[in-house]
Amino acid sequence: MILYEHLNTNDKGNLTIGGLDTVDLAREFGTPAYIIDENVVRKNCRIYKNAAIKYFGEDALPLYASKALCFTEMYKIAAEEGLGIDCVSGGELYTAKKAGFPAERIYFHGNNKTDRDICDAMDMGVGTFVVDNCDELYAVSKEAVKRDTVQNILLRITPGIDPHTHKAIVTGSVDSKFGSAIETGQAMDIVKKAIAAKGVNLIGLHCHIGSQIFDIEPFSDAANIMARFIAQIKEECNYEIDVLNLGGGLGVRYTEYDREIDYEKSIKDIATVVTEYCKNNGIKMPKVILEPGRSLVAAAGITLYTVGGVKEIPGFKNYISVDGGMPDNPRYALYQSTYTALIANRATEARDYRATVAGRCCESGDLIGENMEIQKAQRGDILAVLVTGAYNYSMASNYNRIPRPPVILIKDGKARIAVKRETYEDIVRNDVL
Ligand SMILES: *Cc1c(COP(=O)(O)O)cnc(C)c1O
């Protein structure tokens, strides 16, 4: 086992995922390629779904924060597992619609929904909008009134929590592009406006404090602050909040230096805080929504590359170049994220070499990781980067006109293409001569 149960080695010494030889997969589907173990995704969906119901009650619902990994089949999996989804754009909504995802279980997020997004989402019958700010509140209200309908909404609230994660993925502090802060009074202001606005039905509140968080404390602090705010709304506005969406953000183990995290226990601990607060303060237990993204899909995925040049610069670093890089995985460039890498065709050998794994773009920052522990590599080896299921394919670009890799789903010992590899023809498709 390497980090996770579905990652192993076989008697050829090759890395396997879900029982399949990654060297065979690389040969069959080419590289670079994203390989996702569907059984792992489904298992994680069930952990969240079961724990949410067990600890928060029958009404609780986990949403899959679909920005983590988004393609049509992924929405089908989320639908089959009985999850709701969080979408942030017209493109995600469109993909969910293509997958036949039940619209009433869609929560439409984002800090800047365009007028067109609002119309498209209402055309689709999206169940709930998560409204970010007053301008958006009035835009949604206006469109709903025009259509003579009432749109269910949650309001995005910033509880003012610093969860000690990378600053690019902190989202719940007062100074944030997201939501309205309780501390400044703006949260209460938008609540009052939403209660009074026509065409919208304020059913609840949302908060999301950030991502890749390992401690429970920031979550329970946020839950506590939100529960207190619900009590305050009841007192000041005589208005009952039914839904409390606590966001996503639970961390994922990327390397053996990261802690393991027990998702069921984390959910249980957060539930204890909310239930006790509600009980002690005489407020009705809200319907709780959780919004995991990373923790549902990250561990399920790996990326396979072919090694090109290997360069040793005396007195400096060793470089291993692969046939992908920041276009398929921009996370090191964005957040200095750490990963585990290994040579898939020699996976049982010790990772006693240190190298910087570099991509193929014309950009020095195009790296998968620096000074990674890995086996010594040579041209033609298959290099695997583990735990790439979240925020890799969904963040991929065509920088340097590099076609995006395919997404291969593994299930019960079989591999199938869920997203085809892009072609050069795809790359020029929208160019006008
Ligand atoms: C990104 C995001 C999530 C999911 O975060 P993870 O860290 O991937 O679990 C949930 N809710 C909102 C609003 C988000 O923006």
C-alpha cells in the first residue's frame, strides 16, 4: 500500500491503482493521463452521506463541490450516490444538466453570478442560489419577480475565521471577496434585505472557511459562530433559519508527512458543536449541508506521465522532466502544494533519489514539485504523481497549446474513458482564420 489502500505494487514491481497496472494503463491510454478510481470516489461519498445523516439527522445533505473534479460522468456518480452538488458557473451547471443531475439538488455558488448565469440557472430550475452580496440579491430578486416565481436562497456569510491554511485558499475571513461578514454588521444587513426582498425565499445561511484544513477547531468555531448568528436573527428579525451550510474544506493526505484524517469522526465532532449550541440556546436544529470537494475525489486520482530528459546540475538540483506539467497540474505553481511522486515501473524500489519534477512548458515555475523523494529515473520511465483527483483536471489549461489529458475511470478492475484526450484539432477549433 502506498498512502492509500487502492494504490499498491504488483509482482512486476509496478504501481497499481484499483488493482490495475499503471504501466499497462499508460501504454493503453497514453500519457499524460488522469486515472481516477471510481470505487474510492463512491466510498468517500458514502462516508460523508452516512455520517451526515447519522450525526446531523435525516435531513442532512452533503453536496459535492464539483469544481474539484468536473465532467459529465462525475455528476452522474454524485447523483447516484444521493449527493447534492455545488456549481459555480454556467459551464458547471450546463455539465450537470447534460448528466441529468436533479436540478432541485443543485446549489448555485460563486461571488459574481452574471445576469446570464442567473437566467440560465432559473431556466434549469436550480433548487437553491447561494447569494454572495446585496447586488446579487437584488439581481436574483428582480429576475425571479420578472418570472413570477420565488427562488430559494442561502446567504453566504463570512464568520471571520482564519483556518491556518494557504492564504490563496482561505475564504472565511472578514477581508474576503466572498460573502458578508458578521463582524462588520453587513451580514445582518443582507439578512434583513433578503427577508424583505420579493421573489426570494431566504431558507438559510452558508459559510466556507477555506480548504485543506486538518484541524477541527476552525470548523467548530465557524459552526458555533453561525449557530449564534442564527439565534441573533431569530431574536432581531423574528425569522427562523432552516438551513445551515457549513461548506467544505477538510484536508487530504498528499504525502506520508501529512496527517491521516478520519472524515466520519470530523463530521461527528462538528455535529456535536452544532447540536449542543442549538439545544442550549433553544433554537431549532437546522438542516445541515456539508460541501466536500477535495476530500471526496483527491485521493482517488493519480496522473501518469512519461519521463523525458533527466538532468543533474552539479551543486544544484536534479531535474526530471515529464510530458505534462502546469497545464495539467497548476497546484505547485499556485500554492506550492506537496505531492508524492514515484517511478511507476520501479515502484517497489526505494525512493532514495531527490529530484525536481518539471513540466514541459516555457516557464521556470512549471514544476510538479521540488526536491521530491523519488526513484532514480531515466527517459521512457512512467512517472506517477499521486492524489491528483482534485483541482488538477478541473484547473487544467491549454498553456503552450498543450492538449488536456484524458480522464480514465477505473471500476471493479476495468478502465474506461470518461473524458477523451484533447487533440490538436480541438486546440484550434475556435480559432477564426
Ligand atoms: C471550494 C469550495 C468547497 C470545497 O472545498 P474543498 O476544500 O475542496 O472541500 C466547498 N464550498 C465552497 C463554497 C467552495 O468554494
